[in-house]
Amino acid sequence: MTRPQSRAKRQAAFMEEAKRMFDQMEEWYDAHPQASFGEIETEARKRRRELMGKVLAQLVNGRDAGTQVELPKCKQCGREMEFEGYRDWNIHGLEGDSQLERAYYVCPECEGQTLFPLGQKTKPASRSLE
């Protein structure tokens, strides 16, 4: 998966995915030259959803995978937890399905105590999103 990357690398990954979608649409249209505008639009929506899922994953994973500079403390015993690698987190959003990658921590003392940080917290919108 993607570890934190520069804005330029995230932008290049986005452009590559957009190019891939464009090429897929061209190939689909070549195979369906008699398609109506509605049929083309339906295919584009399906591919746009795939694109948006990939782009959202790239944006989030490319900025923050939940890794913490200071090891988090176990809520049960207070001991430092140990980094155990990255785990996937599947998100089913309105615009697309994404696979996020999050850091995973475990307590070496307390059986079953784990931490799967969600990354940066966001604030609710202060005005309508429309």
C-alpha cells in the first residue's frame, strides 16, 4: 500500500489513475460504438466510483497511516504498546470504496489490548456542504 508521500507523488498517482480511467472508457466506447449517451454515462459512473475509491485511498494513505512518533500507551496497564505493522481498513463511501492502511499496535502485557489509530481527526463542517 501507500506510505506517507509528498503532494507531488500523490498528484502523480491521481493523474495515473485518471489516465487509466480515460483509457478504459475509450476502450469501452470502441467496443460499444452504438452506445447511447445514457449507456456511456452509466459506464462512466461505474468507473468514476472505482477511480474515486482509489483516489480517496491515495489521498488518505499518502498523508497519514496512523503511525505515531511516540508509542501509544495501553489503556489497561499504561505500558507502551508495540507497533505490529499495518492492517487494511475497508471503507464503503458514497463516492467510492477505499482500502485504507492503518498502523496497528498491541500491548505486550495485556492480552487483547490493541490500537488501530484512525489518523487525523476532522472537525464537522460549520456550514452546509452543498
